[in-house]
Amino acid sequence: MSEPAIELVEMTKRFRNFTAVDRLSLTVQRGEIFGLLGPNGSGKTTTVNVISGLSRPTSGTVRVLGRDMLTEPRSVRRLLGTIPQETALYEELSAEANLRFHGDLFDVPRSRLPSRIDELLRLVQLEDRRRDRVSTYSGGMKRRLALARALLHDPELLYLDEPTLGVDVQSRRAIWDHVLDLRTRGKTVLITTNYLEEASALGDRLAIIDRGRLVALDSPQQLKSKYGDTVLDLVLEPAPSPALLVRLRSIDGVTAVNTADGTLKVNLTGDPEATGRVVTAVTGEAKLLRINQHEPDLDEVFLQLTGRELRD
């Protein structure tokens, strides 16, 4: 078995008295699309900065593409492609000029550069706009150009920070298709995102971190199935009391009870009688205005794991 693309062992990063990442251990396999999820302040950006060699860990081990980031950070950066949250393109230049500049920075051979630029502009469907100033591009076009730029030097590991932030639905789907295609080429992709739909659609596995600690790690489907087969969304009048929440949590078949945005969320196992027991308990105390039953999504998994919503 080949060496992992990323290996963190008890990695900790402190800033004076503040611990941004607390003994984080995880492994990303080569050829995997790996999602890193968490609310603002959870430690995602700090973790990625350490993986990218932009920050040194306070303690622990960090290996990327078989190299120790404490001793070989520069060699890793040459093998890493990034799309930061701020696209950071030269807007007064054309798409082609942006790519040529990046190619020179990463020592892409001059003999190969023109064909590589042609290939990537076709890939991201910008070939007919190659000579237009980037300032004339839409947000989705800029993100697609940023993807082409990140791929230009053929990196082994690609890091995408909120890859479809602020883009339209059509561009989002196009970027997803490009990212999924990278897996077929054997590339490793690390994605940080607050779009749960995106994480579920792209990630082979997802790590959820909160307050610098790992709280869950599994495939999207396994994360959903672990925390109940069904979710009941109930709107009550008045709002549920603390005593009712305690009562609901004691019901057989109930795996979690939370409130979010005025809605009572009850996670259930496959017990067919659990729904009836929940409704009986609720209507004994409050008026049931609305009820909806559905399969759990990653928002609800995160709420159950941390007690707060991902976009906090």
C-alpha cells in the first residue's frame, strides 16, 4: 500500500494561550477526495496552513506526500495546487496571461506550457475567453480559471478552500465535475467547505472538526446512517420545555434531540413505533403545528455531534 497523501498524528497548534488545533490525528489516502468541515473558528484554516507549510505545528507529526513538513516544506509546496477562498487572479490580465505567469513561477517547461494552457482552458470551458481580461469574467468563470491555474503544474495534491463560494448553480456543477475527474486521474483533493451538499457530493470521506478537535470521520453516507435513519422536524406552540427534551431523549428509538431555528429535531432509529411515541409525548405538552419526516443530512449530523449548526 502506498504512503498516505496526508498524515497528521497528534498535531497541535497553539497561538500563545489559544489552542487552535488540539491533538488532531487523521490520514488522507492518495487518490482520495477528502472533506474538512467545521464552523468558523473550528481549526480548519489552521490545519490547512500547517499541511501547506504556511504554519509550523506546536507539536505532533505532519507528513505530506511522504515528506516531513518540519524539514521539507518547500519541496511539498511544489507538489501542491491551491484554490484559496479569495481567488487572487490578476484581473487586468487575460486568462492566458495569468496561466503563463503561474507556469513560469512553477517552472513548467516553456516547450510544454502552450499545450498545457490549451488543455486546461478547454477543460474549464474558457477557451473562447482566453484573451479577455479577467475583470470581465463572472464569479463562476473566475473560480474555473483558478482551478485551471491550480492544475497547471500538475500537482499531486490539490487544496480547495470553499471551491464554489459565490458561484451560480451551473458553474458549481461544472466545478464539481472537474473535481470528480481529478480522482480518476489519481490526484488527491482536500476540500474545506461549509456547503453540506458539496461535501456529500464530492467527498469520499469527511472529517468534522469543532473547537480544534476531531468529532467525526467517515464517508458521508456512513455519517448520516450512524446518527439515525430518520429525522422528525416538529414545530410546536409553545416551544418545547427542557423537561420535554429530557423526556424525548429517554424514548426507545430516539438517538438525538436538538432545537434549531425554532424547529425541534428528533433523530430516530428504524423502530417503526418510535415516531408514534415521540408524537404522543409532544402533543401531551404542546400544540403540534407542523411535522416533517426525512432522512438525515450532514447539517443534522453536525448539529447532533456539536450541538450547534455548521454555519455558526
